[in-house]
Amino acid sequence: MSLRDRKRARTRQALVDAAAELFRRQGYDRTTVADIAAAAEIGTRTFFSYFASKEELLFPESDARVRAVVAAIDSRTPAEGPAEVLLRALGTVPDTGDDLVGPLAALRLELIRTVPAVRGRALQIQFDAQQEIARRLAEAFADRIDRVRAAALTGAFVGAVTAALQVLLEDPGQPASPAELHAAVRAATDTALAPWLRPAG
């Protein structure tokens, strides 16, 4: 990564961190883009070269997660079926960011429940991701699944991750470490995708 890319990555993370802190302290609706930019020590115009809106700050790794799944599909082995590829992709999520299981995830879940604009953005991101992943699965495994089955498999996968995280992040008694949360999410996806997995051996 070049020096310029590292600087952009640091500024981007500073914006995410500043927004999360402001959202917690003064509420989502009362926090403006100008507030976030000032807290991150950049200009408001510069903010928009990183994020299109306040909502986008809450989903900083969504594109990276889709890319991770697409990369897993592209690097599939002959022994892997569609479900195996998706499960392998889940294991790459920590390498593309921990916002699925970190403090940002709990804040995002709270705002999805209480702020219509955030909820709408979350649904749009999930819809777009499912469409892209299902399309790539259907193309990669054209001899095994059609577009409808690819969409069903992708829906089961994304639904399992989403539902598991909702339960885990809402329950203070659940494991708090990223490793434990990832293990719990993996168990949920294993259950959801079990009918699609190839028999061992």
C-alpha cells in the first residue's frame, strides 16, 4: 500500500471512529456531517470524498465483504461446492475488517432498529450484496445450480449471518470476543447451509 493509500485509510478510519463516538454521545439525528468532519479534523467537502452520507459511515466494510466472497468463488477448487465456498469466504471476513463483530456492529444494530434512514440503507446493502453473490455463484457453478437455487443458497447464508449477529449483539450474556462471535456465526451458517453441503469423503 502506498503512502497516499495509507493516509486515505487512516483518514477514513478516523471518520468512522469520530462518527461512532458522536452517534453514541449525542445521537444519530443530532450529529451532522460537519460535526463528524470537524472531529476527524478534515473539511466537510473532504468528507464526501470518503463517504456519500452519514449512513455510509456505519457500513465501512460492506464492499470489502462482498469482494471477499467473490474472491472465494473465483478461487474455488474442484472439491468445493457452492456452500463450501460461502463458508470458506466467511473465514476471510476478519481479514477485511472486524466491523461485523466489533463495537461498531452493536451501535449499527441499535441504529438500524431506531433510525429509518439507517435501516433503509442496511436493507439496500444486504439486497445488493445478495444479488451480486447469487449472480456470481450461478455463473461459477452453472453445472450445479440455477439462478433460483443460487439466490436461495445466498439468502440462507446472508440470513444466517444477519440473524446470528442480531441475537449475539443484543444479548450481553453472549461471548464478547471477536473470535467467539465468529465461531458462533460460523456455527449458525453451518446449520443453515447443512442441506447444501457435500457429504464428507
